[in-house]
Amino acid sequence: MAEGCALCGSTWGNHWEEVMGKRTFFCCEHCARGYKNVIQEVLRRTGWDRLDSLELEGNYRGRKGVARNGDKSYVFSFRLGSEAEITEFREEDSKS
């Protein structure tokens, strides 16, 4: 049983997609699309070929994330638009 949507944490809905090789729960298609858009943006900016993990927190006003690949981490913030497109994306100071 899923604990909550991978993007927003909601427990309603029943939308599942394979993301990064794992069957992942989302409350809706919009959140799934936004989540995958964020992953693609992180991969593009870092040059990594994969993410080992992605931690997100926040809400529709803005979210913060930490992506990890091995011992490397990438800290960022972002906002999504009404079509799950990234409307704002900023690199933040990385945690060690």
C-alpha cells in the first residue's frame, strides 16, 4: 500500500506509473507528469544518467527537493504550472 503521492503526498486517487524502475503511486496523472518533468530537469542539469533517490517537500506554492546519485546530492526548488510544466527551477546550496 502506498503512503502517499510521490509528488504531493495525497492519499486519494489510484494512479500508478513506473518511474526510475519502480512502480510509483500518484494521486493523479497531473502529479505523475510533474514528478517525471522534475526528474528529467534534474538529470539534464546534473548530467547524471540516473537518480538513486528523490525527496520532495512543499506544496503547490513551491517545493524543495534533494536528488541523490551515489554519494552526490543535488538540492533544488521548483514550481509547477497548471499543465505540470516546470515554471520555476532554482539550484540551492547542496547538503553534504
